[in-house]
Amino acid sequence: MKTLFVVAFTATWLVDPVHHFKLSREYEVFSDHESVFLRNEKQEVEYRIKYTWDSIPVMHLPVTIKFKPGDQGLVMELDSLFFDDPPAPPGEPGKPFDGLWDYEVVESFFLNSATRNYLEVELCPHGQHLVLRLSGGDCLEKELPLPYKVDINWGTWNGTAIIPWSYFPPGVDKMNSYAIHGSGIGRIYEALYPIPPKEIEEGQGPNFHRLEYFRDFSLNSIMGNDWTQPPSDLWS
Ligand SMILES: *[C@@H]1O[C@H](CO)[C@@H](O)[C@H](O)[C@H]1NC(C)=O
């Protein structure tokens, strides 16, 4: 049964490579994870998290993340089902909370694949957040402040954060995003760009710092071609 499932899924993976087809001038689809909405020369990009970290299709409405142009930084908007599991972290809403990855959380990572410097942004439905600067696998700085607002209603939640430009390492060219909820053996780790089934080794668990699975991402595709990333004191 297990073998059959793996074979079936591998076949789906093969016939569904990353493709790029144009539906109209206003709306483009780059892959089954991603759609891009053009707004003049600036645009917003929307991603849907449709797999678990190990490429099993997610059986609920996917988490969506939109990136939009902002003056002070990149606007990140997310919509998700609210699982309310685990319960809220014991920290003040609106403040950083270390260890947020152990709670219900949606995360985006922005990477310079040459320097391996990256920014990790974690957002919680209960209002806490966690922003880290990392290099390779090492944490350089954590708990950076973040303008972040969140609403919970009727089994769903949505949040908006403005990620200051200075937080991004220079030359961001890759991204991955994740969502986690549930407790104990029911804990579910979801990834925008999961690890392909045939590359999963026995006994392997979720690890969101596998930078080789990140995929192309361009701030200019959101901000416009004339835009240049402001220099950052944090990364110099
Ligand atoms: C959540 O979504 C609603 C409806 O689109 C919107 O009015 C509200 O501003 C959003 N809240 C946040 C914090 O983004």
C-alpha cells in the first residue's frame, strides 16, 4: 500500500513539473504553488502551501501568503485556517517570542544562495512573531521587532506584517515558506517547496533550513525593475 502510494505520487510529481503559462496579461501562473498579480509595473505575488515538508498533499485549505510592495518594507499578508493547536504561546501579542516554531506558526525565509545569509520571519495567529537573521545554519540575531497585526475569525486567521528592508540580506534570490500546527504525533509541518519524495532518507524529519530546496525569488519582481534594495547596516 505504501509502495503504491509512493509510486503514484512520484508519477504526479513527474507529469507536473514547474511550468510557466500565461493566462492573461493581468494574471500569470508560474507553478502550482504560485500566482502573480500584476499591478502596473509593481505587483503582488501569492503563494499557496500545498504540501507537507515531505511532499504529501495537504488535505485542508492551503495557507496563502502574499507579498506586496511597501515603502518601509515588504508587506507580507497571510490567510490560514485557525487550528488553535497548540494553544497560544505565553508571550505578549505584538512582541517577539523565542521558540515560536513550537507553536502554530507561518514562516517565510529569504535567502541569498551565494552567501547563504538569510532572514526568517515567523508569524503566529496569537500575535507573537519571531524574526531571525541567519548565515549557513547559524543564528546571527533574533527577536528583531516587527510591525505585525493579526485577526482571528470563525476558524480562520489572517495577518499582515511589514518586513523592514534593512532585515533582508543583500541579494536575496531564493525563498521558501512553511506552516506548522498540531501537537504531539498530530503535529503537521507544511512547506511551499517540500523535499521531493525520492530524496527523503529513512528516519529523516522536517528541517526548514535545507536551503538547497528553496526556489527563485526576486524582490524586483514585486517592487519593479527600477527599484534597488536599500543598503542594510545590519548585514554589513
Ligand atoms: C484580515 O482580512 C480582512 C478581510 O480581508 C481585512 O479587512 C483585515 O484588514 C485583515 N487583517 C489583517 C490583520 O491583515
